[in-house]
Amino acid sequence: MAKILLIEDDADQVLMYKVKFELYGHNLISANDGIEGLAMAEKEKPDIILIDLLMDKMGGIEVLENLKKNSEIKNIPAIIITNLEKQGLAKKVIGLGAVDFIVKSKISLKDVLSRIEKHLKK
Amino acid sequence: MIKKQISKTKKKVGDPGYVNQTCWLASNLNYPPSKRCQYCETKFSNCLFERFFITSLVLISVVLVFTYLMEKTISTPIIVSLFIIIIVYGVFFDKSTERIIKANFAEKQAKQDFKKLSKTLQQKVEKQTKNIIDKNVHLEKLLEMRSKFLDTTSHQLRTPVSVMKGVLEMINTGEIDNIDPKQRKILMEGVFQKAKKLEQIISDILDATEIDTSHFVLSSSLSQDLQLEELINNVVQSHQLDVKTGNITLEYQKPKKLLPKIKGSRKHLEQVFNNLLDNAIKYTPTLNTQTGEKGKVSISIAKVENSVVIEISDNGIGVPEKEINGLFEKFVRASNAKEMYTDGTGLGLYIVKEIIAGHSGKIDIESNLGKGSTFTVHLPIQNK
């Protein structure tokens, strides 16, 4: 059982991932924006962090950059999970230290879960 | 044959660079063309210097012979000859000089005209170049906006799809039955809202595309006699739930007297006021932190001259001053609106503007950043 932090501003998506992950024995905690997400990451020390890209207040790229600057949480694997698909974006976020890049609408919930579990095992 | 060739190569009167070899000025003083008598390059028989020379010679000879025969002395003919030379010089040579000056002046004038023409041409070329550069900048801006629009729109189209797909996947696998009924209900409501959102985005894109291809014009098939205060009342009523959710107040100031009807498309005008009211409610927080006022949206309608004027005011986030002018352009969203809500196609106000223009009306905006905005719609009353 893993503690997963989801930084996502869409409540429907948060609930969907929450019920799905909990059915498979994981604990999902969530933050509504980047600032709250970074604070929660520091406080909760999750096993993995899922970060959305387009958010109010602080976008996903900035969250990732701040995460990697913070010595306390920089080693927690971070996955960018978004519906934004642009040429070179995946490469950019991997370069910034993310372990994976997922386009939500393109893969099933089951596959999202397997990708997360794959990184948890590492 | 050779003669023909010589005559071909020899410059004739009127040819550019022709020099009258009999002209004393041209041949002996090697005057440059600009200083020559204009006749030197035109008609040999009209060479003024030659005229002066021959006339003087003839007159002097006649006078010399005549006075010598009369007076039998040489001094008087010489004095008379000198007078004749001065008179002939004055009559002919001065005229020749004047013509030389005129020729020089004409040349200078031509040079000045040419310079002026060059300058005008250069200015025209510079203006055209600037226009092309401006158009390119505008095009680049449009392409950039289009690219941003495609990024954000594809994101917005995919977001509801990903939720719908995810929930359907859980229904398909039977997992949905294993979750808490309360959560299931919220999830289903979420899917429904996402489907509505998706429909709205698609509808905005289709409307904007339709307006792009054929600007909205109020056709006779669309035109109806409309009592606008009723139409707006319906729009206001449909937003009561949003106002309650946002914890703000919505005030509709109805006119005391019945307003004249206007010709318009009910469907499109409902779209206009729905959109304007949606925006006002969406960008008006419960509490305005800058002014300390409680969130409030008001809508009023009145007859002003030959128009029905509808004002939609709010005390919300407002629009940055330099962004006001471009707000009705396609794909444009105010920067503070983007910060507040990441979703939005930037097509809503463009569609609003085009529909109002199709009704021969106009829309204005007044806004103070952090204090609120007022959108004013003018729709003409048709004279029957």
C-alpha cells in the first residue's frame, strides 16, 4: 500500500483517481494547487507524487522545479499527469526530474495504476 | 554603305549630346552641355551666338562703309560699330545667356523633382514595408494565439473525455459497484457536468468557425419580434443556481414601462446574455479583497434614444487596461482571468461581439482592474 499525492485542481478527476486507487489498496491524498501540493509533499512525505500541469496559482512545471530544489522531498518520484500534449513536453519534464509523463485521456485508469506501481517498485 | 554608317554614327541635331560645331561657345570654350545655349542641341539655324555674330558682322560692315563714305573718317564708324555691337549683344546674346540660365534652372528643377520623386517613392516603399512587417507581426501573433488555443482547447476537450472514459471503465469492470454510493453519485454528477462542459466547448468552436466563414447576419428566417426584458429575465433566472453556488448577489433592474420590441434572433441573443452573465458571475468572487465589497452582479435594461441598452456590471476582478481593446478578439482571454480559471477557449466574447454586430448593434466595455467591469450592449429598435 502506497501513499500517493495527487496535485490536481479538477475535483472530478481527483475523486475518480481516489476511488480507483483505493480499490487497489493505495491511499490517495490530494492538493488543489501547486503551493498547497508542495506544502503537503513536505508534510506527508508521500511515496509518489502525481502532478497536473495546468493549474491556477502555480503550474505543474514550477511545482516540479520547486520539488527538485527541496532536499527533503526531491527524491520522491514525481509523475506528470496531464491532458496537455505538446511536442517536446515529455522530454522537458523528464529533463526536469520527472520519472514519467502520462497523457490522461490516452490511457486507461488501469494503465495509469500500473505505471505508478512500476515506479513504486524501483 | 560606308556613308550610311557614318551618317548613322554621326550625332544629328536633337540627338542627346549633339554639339553644334559652328557654335563658338561650344567649340572654343569647351562649354559643358549645362552651360550651352539650348539651341546648340536643337536647331543649328537658331544658334543665337551665330545670329549675333553674323548680324553684327553684316551691320558693322554696312555702317563702316556707309559712314566712311559719308564722313571720310574712321573714328566715327568705329564708335558707331561699338554701339551696334553693344545693342546686338543686348538683344541677342543676353537672351542667349538668359536661355542658358533657364536651361540650367530647368535642369536643377528636374534634379529637384527627381529627388522629390525618389523621396516620395522611398517613403512609399518604407510605408509598404512597415505595413508588411506589421501584417507579419499580426500574423505571427495570430499563429501564436492559435497555437495556444489549440493547446488549451485540446486540454479542455481531453479533460472531460478522460473522466468519462475512466468512469465508464469502472462501470465496465464492475468496480463502480464496490465504491461508496455517495462517492458514486458525486462521480456520476461529475461525468454529467463534464459532458455539458464538453458540449459547451464544441459549441463555442463550431459557432466561432461558422462566424469565421460567414459573418453572422440577422436573416429574415432568424428574425423575430423580441421583448428583450423578458428574454433577459429568463437568462437571469437560469443563473440563480450559479449565483447561489458562488455566494454572490444578482440584481436585475427591470424597466418601469414596457420597452419597444426589437428584431432579433432569440436563440443568438440568449447566447449573448448567457455568455456575458456567465463571465460576470465566474469572475466575481464572493468577496472582493481589493475593495472589501461582497460579490455582486447587476443587469439593467433601458431605452436610450433609438436603441435598447443593456448593462451588465460586476464588482469582480476586472480587466487590465491594456488588455481591454483586444478582449473581443478570437482566442483572447484576460491574463487575470487565465490565472483565476485555467480553462476557457477565449471564443465567448468574440462570438458575443459578432452576434451583436449581426443585429446592427454594438458592445462596449468599461473596466477597472480589481474593481469590476461593465459590458454595455446597444441593440437598435427597428422603425416599422
